[in-house]
Amino acid sequence: MSKGKSKIKTHKGTKKRFRLSAKGKAMHRPSGTSHLAQGLSKKRRRNLRGTTAVDTCMEPTIHAALNGYSN
């Protein structure tokens, strides 16, 4: 076993689902967009496009899991 310092690994599931904006906000794709979207109104489908910012209380957790990594 090595006695050196161990690195903190990036959480791969978080890496696939979130990315950091230029100002450091955690961005994600809203849920409900993958399939069965025909049941939603057109307005709801339109508003689910793109990415949205994560709530500020979750940002420290996501930053720690990403360990500085962003796509």
C-alpha cells in the first residue's frame, strides 16, 4: 500500500448530469423530457427545453462531487 496522499475522485454520475456555467452555477436538464412528453401541454414541453440552474442549496454538494470538473 502506498502511504502518499490520495486524490478525490470525480463522481461519474454527477459528471454526466450536471455542468458548471461560466459563473460557477450548476446547470442541469429538467426532468420529464425523455419520453411520454405528448401528454404534456405544448407550453410545458417548450419550457422544459434547454438547461436550468440548480437550487443554490444543492450547489456545494454538486461542486464537491464534480471536484472542479466541468464539460
